[in-house]
Amino acid sequence: MKLPLTKLIADHWRDPGPVLRADLSGKTVMLIGANTGLGFEACKYFASMKPARLIMACRSESKGKAAITELAAETGYNDAELWIVDLLRFESVTAFADKWEADGGRLDVLVLNAGLSRMVYEPAQDGWEASVFVNNVATPHLALRLLPSMIRTAEQHSVRPRLVVVASDVHYWVALDKRAVASKAGILHTLADEKFCKSRFVAFHVQADLLSMHSGGMKKRYFVTKLLNVFFVRALAEHLKSAPVTVVAMNPGYCYSNLRDKLPLIPRLFDRLNEVLLALPTAVGAQHIVWAALAGDDQVKNGEYSSMSLVREPSDYVLSKEGIEVQGRVWDELIQVLQTADGSVAGIVQNILQ
């Protein structure tokens, strides 16, 4: 599928309709990246449906406590729990998952919303570039570690849990840099390498009515990380064919957000202009997250991509022969990285993933 600008605009002007609601009594919803923006607004919707537990996970304890206080004041829901996780550190993700395993509770809905948008190189753990690490290493790490809990929930309560990864329609407008695809160091490692991130190579090609970019450096880094989110969901779904869990990638739409606050001055000013012309209220983007999390299994199926509460095909690049090959290579590399970083991942791969 292609996404011309006219279709993007039409999607954003479309009436989103009412928020999808479901009976969450007795169920547990966990949202990562919950204290601000889309994550916080989605938590407000979930809280209004009175789940037995609402786990609000974020990096900052002070900001998390403030969010829970605000949530209670706005919704009357007083059962939200603050859990701390820092997606810039393997050890924090591992500790979070270990704590959840020890808790032993059910997990019906997991929304992985935390993410970074960077246009300049910023180092993270072990030399990884920060946005690739958070969006494409730590997010899958947490997803894999929480899968056993979701499968137990399915078996014990006769439900089908939903795992939602917040991606974006920007994945339609990018393809991976050929140098990263050809690199012997591996695709993820190359994308995260400081020298590669500071390179300026950009190659363009035209696909029908849409300009697509093979971008090196950090020029289209956020686009690339969202493409990799789609790859991860599709690969995970393939490896979960016999497991009673549905995993979905979703696009909340272009919304007012503080996600882009650390962009350089000129791109930030351009983004503010785009927001005035096109951006959705954050609450509308959050209702699309809720739809991806709660829509029936007949509406959204394992491995699918939803955009603004509609199931859509992902990009032509994702579906191409090259995209399918790249998806498999990135998956294999990711599993190797995570098994090295966290000893528990090997057992999950062996016992759950095909």
C-alpha cells in the first residue's frame, strides 16, 4: 500500500466517531509510556472502563505520581499503579519484567507506547543510538519478557490478550539504507553506530505518486524506527502462530505531542506549523490506541497494522521481497542481542516462539 499526502489529510479530517468501549472488569491493562501525551490520554479512557488493574509504567517516579493523581481527579479511578521502567537500560527492563513475573497477575492488554524521536545522535547503553535502542531494542525486549504472563492469562481465563505496539504511518515514506542492509555488522548495529548516524548519505527513489527515502544518518531516524516497529510486530506474529495472543502495530495519527520537543530548531518550527494545519487532538490519537487494544478479534487479527481505527496494509516496502528478507534478518539479530542481554529471553524463544 502507498500513502499519498491527499489520503493522509483525508484520514486526519475524518470523523473518528465515539471511543470504543469494553467491559474491563476483572482485567489488567498495562501501558508503557503512560505519564504524558498519548499514553496518559489512553490511560484515561481505560480508567473510565474500570479495569481491575491499570499499570501505568514510566521512567520518572515524580512525573508518574503526578499523572496518577491527575488521572484519579479526572476519572474518579483510584486503582492505577505506578511502575518504573527506564527503556534506556537493559537492566531496568529486565528488573521490571522480573518484578511482574513475581507479581503473578494476569495481563490482558499491553500497550507499548514509549518512544523517542531524535534527529541528532544521542548515545544510549553500550554505544547504541538512543532512539533505535528505546524504540527497536528495549520495546521488543519488554514485549518478549511479558509474553509468558499474557499466555498464562489466556490459558487461565479463556481470553485472548492483546499486545499493541504504537508505530506510525511515517513508515510508508522510508526504506532502509542500503548500506545498513549490506553491512556485515548487522542492520540494527549499523543503524545504531555513531559513525553511521553522523553520515549524511541520502538516496531518493520514486514509487508511483510517493517519494520514498533511503536515509542514512539521523535524517529520517524516527521514520526508520517506526518501520522497524512494523517489522517487529509482523515477525513476532509469525512466531506466535500457535499462541493465544494477538499482536498489533498501530498508527494513532499525527497528533499534538511533546515527543518532538527535542528536534532541532528548524525542524521543530516546521513541525509546529504542521500541527496547526493537520494535527489531531491528543485525545483523538489516544482513542485510536484504545481501538487497537480493544477491537474484537474479528476486526483486527494477529500481525495486522491498524491506522486510526482502521486495518490497513503496511507499506509496499514492508510487503516487498526485500522487506520480508530484512524483517527476518532484523528479527534474528534482535533475538541474539536480547538473549545476550537477558538470560530469560532464551527460554521464551525456546518455549513460546516458533
